[in-house]
Amino acid sequence: MPFHKINGKLVEAPVQPGQRLFSQRGAMIAYRGDLSFTPNLMGGQGGVMSMIGRRVANEDTPLMSVEGRGTVLFGHGGHHVHVVDLAGDTLWVEADRLLAFDGTLQQSTMFMGSQGGVMGVIRGQVSGQGLFTTQLAGHGSVAVMAHGGVFELPIVPGQPVHVDPQAYVAHRGDVRNKLSSALGWRDMVGRGSGEAFQLELSGHGTVYVQASEEKL
């Protein structure tokens, strides 16, 4: 079920009987056809435990499901939209960056500490992205949001990519990430900027970054 960008801030998605979309609540801009919109209380495909995990950390992003026959336009807050088409692989994306995604994709929640241990937790706190991130796997489209547009940076073995945590949107592929200090501890005294830390992503895949350090 491919998504089509109408412009930099709107995406159009077709819906057919027997298919389902998920989106952030309130993200529907307009639609054609016979569609129904229902609050999703089960946290998407991730089920109850996915929803509980986010609620414990106060990171729950309310979703709605879309079913029927027609087309629907999604947009939210005037943010720029980028479409990622998955072909059997996995996308890791912050929940508040998700605009809409195919209901065929398997959704789960990953604790940040599972990638990088304690530093994974610190990364979530420093970047403001929280302690959990969303995994979407399978075949289908995902629409993500960002400030100033989204740019794709390839990650190749032996050449890690360093990203400002505030600019990180998502990544895909066989990628490891860790938080590293960009400055010495003495230099960081008195600094409140996220630039005191960097996200180092290594392996093979793609990282998606926004052209801004502003949070959604």
C-alpha cells in the first residue's frame, strides 16, 4: 500500500477493503470514499504490552486506525513529511515522528537500553527522545515527520556516521548506535546544547536526519 507525497507536508494513502492504516490521531486532513476512523487502544500491532511500556514512560502516542475504501490525506502541525518504503526490513523511529504507516507492518517497542546498555538510556534522556523507540518491520510504507525536511545518509561498514541527537529521526538496516561525548567534561560545563553529545551509527544501512535541532 504505497504512500504518495502530495507536497512536502502532505501524504496521500489509498485504502482498500480488508486493509488498514494507522496514523497519529488528528493527522487526517481530508479523505475521499467510504472510510472509518477508530481510536486504536491496543497500541497498533504491538499489542497491550507495547502500549503499557510507553505509558509507564509517559511516551504513549495515540493512534487511530483507518479502514474502508478510498484515499486519505495525512499531515500534522505543518511538519515536513518523508515516506520510507520497507521491503522486508525494519525501521526504528521515534513514536512522535510517526505520521502514518501500513497496518501490514509489525509494530513493536524497543527499550533504548537494549542498544548501548546504560548509554542507550542516557541517549534517550539527552536527546529528548525518551526511553523507548518504535520498530516497524515487513513490507509497506511509513510516513515520518520532521522539521526542515528529512535527509537520508548511508551508513557503510568501517565508516560510522555521527549525528546530533536532536536531528535524529529514524534508521534502518543492520545498524548499531551509541552515544558518545563530543567534548571533554570540562568543556561541557555550562552547556545545555545536545551538541555536547553525538549519536554514532555504525554497520550497514541508512539514517534519516532532519535539517533542524528543533523537537516536534
